[in-house]
Amino acid sequence: MQENIMEKIVSLAKRRGFVFQGSELYGGLQGTWDYGPLGVLMKNNIKAAWWKKNIQERGDMVGLDAAILMNRKVWEASGHTKFMFDDLVECKACHHRFRKDKVGPKCPDCGGDFSDAKPFNLMLETVVGPVASDDAKIFLRPETAQGIFVDYQLIQETTRRKLPFGVGQIGKSFRNEITPGNFVFRVREFEQMEIEYFCRPEEGMTKYEEWRQARLAWWLGLGIKKDNIRFYEYKKEELAHYSAGTTDVEFAFPFGKNGWDELEGIAYRTDFDLKAHINASGQDIGYFDEETKTKIVPHVVEPSAGVDRAFLAFMLNGYEEIAGGRSTTTESNKEVETVLHLHPAIAPYKAAVLPLSKKPELSVPAKALVAELRKRWMVDYDETSAIGRRYRRQDEIGTPYCITFDFDSLEDKKVTVRDRDTMAQDRVAIAELEAYLEEKLKY
Ligand code: GAP
């Protein structure tokens, strides 16, 4: 990774409208970020790519969108009220607070000594309804997973699924992180893409391995470089008591311990969660096995990825600076050029239409062309400044194809399509442009 790459990504994200600090007008709110016009497109694309490969294209997966607010009893049953704690230390001098495993022996702000560690619950509490009684105090969910467990039987019965099958869900989660930081890596409001895959106990290990490979293939398929991704497999003594295997998919985040940090967690959670809800609710939400006429509690494999971390990983993975520029056009001022090599499925805009001149002769048909393309894809339009500069603007935000409409286009009814990564140019008939792009953008 390049030096200072995080500062460069944060600056690019702000300058081009990918991500802004949350509530910036009022001095910000720590641990929150707003995804701007380009960021929301990219985030939606990440989620759509996840949904497509993990739900749509598999016959054994269905989706869910459970409520963020859940009965307090859910979190008591799942163990979150008892176990979702981080160790917090407070500086005796400046009283700043830190997560114990994220700081050294002395306060990083003033060098003071720390107090003994105290457990700190990470769930954000709120109140529902007009009476602030104890019963009205609930939590904003710290993971989307529990919605799937609680609805497990309803989903299985309504979809008449047989084991093995899985449920996928994308949604917001909230954690009152003691030390949010590293841009969108650790935040207090974030999104997760989670799968709970239910199977027979004897298939658990096989499914765990299959999901590890499937998830790695998904990241690689979206252009994450092999050198930027790896598995960290938990040792036996590191596993939670109910887990028969846990793997972190790690990305080469430059701030990580030894240059690596967690992008996604894949856990084989055995029957822990469903059993916990069966015991706490008194409802037998197990699985009735038609073959053996017995009730079993399915085992669960859980691949759980963060959307915000995915966003950051794709930005870091794709960012390239070319000293002296790579433009072949005469406008090139030989400054540093930035190219964001995003997979077309992830890129905010799929293409940009750039008329060579602002004159109505070209802008009228170019606008008609972009209007047509916009029925299918997010397509940008830019008629300002020199063409080289416009290419560079699109390169910097990861637009895979620039379509130039020039004076010849009026005669030959063709446009020039420039590839962001290779800068190769194809002359394509306007009548065939949609089919051309469709093939290039296929995911
Ligand atoms: N249901 C399992 C679960 O929630 P986790 O490892 O705590 O497991 C899964 O979280 C993923 O959610 C992480 O790998 C990370 O990508 C994302 N995530 C967790 N906490 C986060 C935070 N504070 N900010 C951003 N992403 C977070």
C-alpha cells in the first residue's frame, strides 16, 4: 500500500462526494459518516453484488429484512446483555477513555496512567413508546443476525425449505464503540451483510469450509487482489465455547496489526443460537425431519461482512497514483494522476458521456444518448473543460468507461469508448452501444 494512503482516501472521499463526516455542520458526531452522492451508489452496488451472488444465484438461500428494534428479551437470550462488553480503561490524568486492547500502557493523549479495566457494554440503548419504564428500554441491534434466528421457523415453514438452507440479510447495526476510528472501519452506526446457513449437525464442518471458499471467491471476483486478502483461522483456544471453527477474512488495511485487520467473520456456531432461543422463549423452533420423523436443532454457519469495511477495502484496493500522469492527450499537465480501479459492478457510475464540444451540434445528441443509457445504468454526463481533464475526473471516481461523442459521430453514428484501466479506445456504433456495455458490465 502507498504511504499515507488512508489520508488520500479520506480526502478523495470527501472531495468527490463519497463520504462526509456525519453532522459536520455542527462539529460532527464521532463514529458516524454520511455516504454522499457517489458513496451511496457504491454502497448500493456492494450490497447488490452480495445479494446477487449469495442469494439470487443460489437455490438454497432466501432473504430477510427484520426490524432494527427488537424485544429486549432477544438480547438476553442471545447473551448480548451479558457478554457484549469491551474492556475500558480511563486515563487518571485527562480522563479520556480507551478500549484496553487498542492502547499501550500509557495514555496516548497525555501520557498518564490508566485505571483498572472496567467492562463496558457496547449496545446502544433507547426507549420505545411514551412511557420510559424498564420494559420500554430496548437496544438498537448490534448485529442483524438475531432477526434471522428469531424468525427462523417462520421462514422455514413459509418457504417450505429443507435443510440445508440459509437466510441472508443486509441492514444497519449499532455499537457504542469506545474508540471508533480509521475512517469507516470502526464506527458506531454501520451496515452488515449477514448469512445464517442452517444444516444438519453432521454437515456443519463441510458447509463451514464451503462458505469460507465461497466468500473468498466473492471478494476476489470483485477485484480484491490476492495479496490484499487472507484467512486468519482462530486457534482452538481462541474460539468461543460454542464455536467449532471461526475464520476472519482479513484485508491488508494499512492501520491493522501487522498490516491486516478483519473484513468479514465466518463462524461455525453449531446449535448455540437456536438452542438459546428455544430455551429462553419456551418455543420449540427446531426442525422437523420428515425422513426420520424427529425434531432436530440445526447447526449454523455464519458469514458476516461489514458494508462499510467492504467500501473501504475496495477503495484502498483500487487506488493508484501515477506520478507524471499517463494521459496521451496534449492537455496532460503531467501532474499526479489518480485512478480508482473499481470492479464495474462496484463503480458508482458505469459510464460517462463526454461530448467533445459544448456546441448544441454535439451536446443535443450526446444528451439524448445519455438519457437512453440512464434507463439501464447510472451514467454521468460532463461537457465542461478539456477532454483530458474530464477523463481524469472519471478515472479518479472509478468510472470504467468514458464515451466520447465527437464531430465524426454525427456522420458515422459511432462513439469512442475508452477503457479506464487500459485506456484502449473502441469505436462503437451507437446502435450497438447498449449491447457492448452490457457485455462489459456483466457480473
Ligand atoms: N453476527 C456476527 C457479528 O456481528 P462481528 O465480527 O462482530 O460478527 C461482523 O461483525 C462484521 O461486521 C465485521 O467483520 C465487520 O466487517 C463489521 N463490523 C463490526 N463492528 C463494526 C464497526 N464498529 N464498524 C464497522 N463495521 C463493523
